[in-house]
Amino acid sequence: MEESFPFHYSLWEYLFSWVGLIFFLLDIVMDILTVVSLYQQENYVSMGLMIFFLLGSSVLLQIFSWVWYSDSLHELETKVEKFAKKKKLIKPLHFLQLGVYLRYTGLMEISTTHFIRQTNTFTEGVTVYLSHDLQMLRLFEAFSESAPQLILMMTLTLQRGEFEIFTGLKLLSSVASIASTVTTYHRGMRAFLEDKHKMRWTSTAFYFLWNFLLMIPRVAALALFSSVFPCYITAHFLSSWMVLVLVAWSQKTDLMKRHWEWLYRATVGLIWYFSWFNVSEGSIKLKSVVYYSLMGLDTIMLLGFWCWKVVEYADCWSMLNPYIVVPTLLGLYVIGILVEIIYYRWFHPTCDKNKIAEPITAISDNAGSPAITDEGPSPPVTGAVKRSRTLAANFF
């Protein structure tokens, strides 16, 4: 008996997995170059913050990866993971901050084997779950590393008075990269819909656009506030984050096993500090309205403090006129809200949570051919099935 999955892992998704790995490695190279650049500039405080973001994010990802592996050590499907388990290397690899690469290697192995040998839907389903876990880890990385780094670099640029058009384009591209990570993660969940045609590229474009437009004012407001109140941005983050963690706790999330749920809720609070992320069932409209109303007020407050303080800095005033910057950022926020409304009104796929795709059991009949039955599902990747279906049910 073996488990089969009603999924299809396409060639495009396979190629995007390789592209994701390449960008993941390229991101590490760019981070190292940034740290070296800050060291050469003798900006040791910023260099320390950059290293803190890098190590903190890496440790967070390794913990999640290890906890997920510990839930399914007896159910590993790839040769490289089985080898690592046999040699007792999984825990040391995570301690050395290499656990995510083990996951990438396993995904590349099973997806490459699928396309070379044209195997059955079993490998397709396992690949989808492995890919979903990696996409989730990349989502955590985007808000625990990329977003804080972006705010730090924007703050340094503003304080130096070096803000130019080219610098602005680089910052916009960084925001676009974060928004694309969010979009890729949510688009990956379309595999759990029975009617997959509902998740078209048009809906993906609108999903990316409203995340991009809403993230620009949020990140910009945090950077502007930090440029004139560098000592208070930490207090703002900690106070906001603790409240958001309590809100995540009140949602009674159930994604992790045992006592690790608190880590997930703390990570959700970090994501909410920058962007919306639905973590529970219920009215998405009501929760998003409350969230964006509060975040809008917080963004206006940050911009207000910046306007009040910026008059003391002649260079900043000549570089960024508050009477232009504030209306522009608030205008983008309003447009982003309108695009989000359009997305949820006409493009968001919805379905009953009971219809989210799940593994089914395949039993060989007398003729030797597999016969599919719905009895006794036994997922090949323990924990991954629960996580994926829970998040998909929350999203759709």
C-alpha cells in the first residue's frame, strides 16, 4: 500500500525551485558583501545590527526546520535525507545552520527524479509538501531578515543624505522582492485547491500588486522614523510586536506540535509588524479591515513624528519634502487597499475547508494496478500535511 496525492508538480514549478535555490545562495553572497562594506566604512553599529539580523533569521529558520524534521524522522522520503538520518547528521547540520540546504537538496533530488523517470503522483505529492515547507521558511526569512535589513539600509541612506533616484529604485526592488516571496508562498497553496484553474496569473498579479503597494508606505514610514529617532524604533518594534503576539495567541493557532506553538505565534507577530498574514479561520474581510486600520494609524503616527522632527535637518528637508512624501505614501496605502478589495472581490479563490486536497491511500488490486480508496490516509510527511492543509484552509 502506498499513498497517492491529487497534485501535479509542473515543469515551471520545478524550474522555479532551481531559481529559488539560486537566489537563496545569491542573497547570502550579497549579505556578506554588505557586512564587509559596512566594516570598511567603520560603521560598526550598523554592521553589528546586520549580523544580528542574519544570524537571528538563520537560527529561527533552523529551529523551524528541525522541529518539522523531528515530527517526521521515520517518514523521510528522499535519499539524501535518509542518508543524513542514518549518519545522524540532521541535528548537526541544523546546528551548523545548514538544515535549509538539506531541505533544498531533498526537494531537488525528488523533483529531478520525477521528471527524469516520470514517476507517479506519489512523488508529485511529496514534492509539493517539501516545496511548501521551503516556501514557508522563505516567508519567515523575508520578514525576519530582508525587511529589517531594508529598513536599516534605508535609514543609513536617509541619514547620509544620499537619497537619489537610483537608490530609490534599488529600495523599490527590495520591497518587490519581499512582496514576490509572499506571492510565491500563497500561489504555491493553489495545489491544495480542487479547482486549480481559479488561481490564474491575473489573480497572482493583483495579489503581488496590493502587497507591494501596502508594503512601500509601511517600510518607508519605519525607515523615515528610524532616521530621526534611531533610539526609539526599537521601543516601537518591541511594544508593537508584543501586542501582535498576544493577538496571535488569541487566535488559538494550531500549527506546531507541543510547546513550539509559541515560536510560531512570535513569528506571526513579526510578520504582522510589516504585512498581513491570515493564521486562523473566520472572516478574512473583518480581520483585514481591523489590521489595516490599525497599521494605517500607526503608519500615520510614524510619518507625523518624522515631519515634526525633520524640520531640524536642512539636508533631509531639501532631499525629501514632507508635503510631498507623506501624501504620496498615504496615497499608495489607499490605492493598495483598493487593489486588495478588488482582489478579494473578483480574484480570490474560495472553497470549503473540507474540500482542501489531502492524501488518499492507494491499494493494489488483484490485477496489480493501483486502486484508489479514501480509507485510512497515511501521509508520507508527518506534520507537513497538517501544516499545509491548515494554512491553505486559512487562506482560502
